[in-house]
Amino acid sequence: MPIRILIADDHGVLRAGLRLLLNAEPDMEVVGEAAAGHETLRLASELRPDVVLLDLSMPDLGGIEVTRRVKAILPGTRVLILTVHEDERMLREAIRAGAAGYIIKRAVDTELTSAIRVVSRGDPYIHPAMTRVLLKDLVPPSSADEEPIETLTPRDTEVLRLIAQGYTNREIADILGISVRTVESHRANIMDKLGLRGRAALVRYAREHGLLD
């Protein structure tokens, strides 16, 4: 049986893109779309999806309240928040409301489909950048003895080196044989892991750590 998904987002273009992406997966099926909060609740009650992929910024009823009500009427349905908000307060509110997962919209397609599979199994999923937000108060600074560059995967390092060499995202995608969206995701993850913003900062970091030698 495929994972039955209800997409709830007020942007029609995004919904259409998500529908194409998810329906292309052999184990997923988009069973409905909603553009507002109350419509999400109505369709969830009618369709009883396995997963509600929910934007926080919904017209007429916000995503946090929608999450609470979905969990009240359909305890077995998993709510996966898909949002632009990289905000600790919103993350904590979503979890308290009953969300099973929290993923940010700049995540690549493979990360989104993986997150849907994780929550559909009954496990929680939180985007790595937001996981660090949750853990920052639990890990004392003295225990963080790992250099930031050591957190980069080999592919992250490849992408960072090519960025620092002046290649565009499209050129990097062609060189590595991956999609532009995947390059963008690596770039965002690199900036998150290194705590940097902007190309100039990435170039300087790469130079300082011998990636341009």
C-alpha cells in the first residue's frame, strides 16, 4: 500500500510541484490538496491520509492549530511540517501540537521523500539544521571538540571546493553528475554546518582550510 499524502499549502505552484514529485515515488500517492486551514481539516477527515504535509503559514487557520485538530480527530495520521520558518519557537510549538516531523522548504527532493517515509513509519523527523537548534542547550561548549569542517561529508567538501573555485551551481551539478537542487541543498547544509553566510565567506573558509591548494 502506498503512503497516502494530503498536501496543505496556500501556494498552488508549490502544491503542483510537490504532487508531481511525490506521485513519481512508487510508494507514495497524493490523495488530496488543500489551500487553507479549514479545508485541510475537512479533507483530512474525508480522506484519512497517512501523512499530512502541512505549511505553517496557512490562511484562516494556522498550521499549529491545524496540527492540533488533525491529531485530535485522526491520532494515527502523521503531520509533517514543511515550512520556510527556521525558528526554534515554531519548531517547539509544532512538536507540542503533535507534529511528527519538521522540514524546511529548501530541503532537496530526496530529503523530503525520506522524511515522509520516516514519519509514516511512526518515527520522528527533524531537519538537521533544526536538530542543532534543539540540541544547542543540551551540549556544553566544552564538549564540542569537533572542528566544523569535520562535520562536512565528502560530497559537501567537493561542493565547497568547487564553489570556492568560482563555479556556478549549474556547473557544479554538471561536474558532479547531480541536480542543481542537490547542489543548492549541499550549499545550504555547508553554510549551516560551518555557520557561514554568503559566497565570500565560503571562499575565505575554503582558502583558510587548504581546500584551494
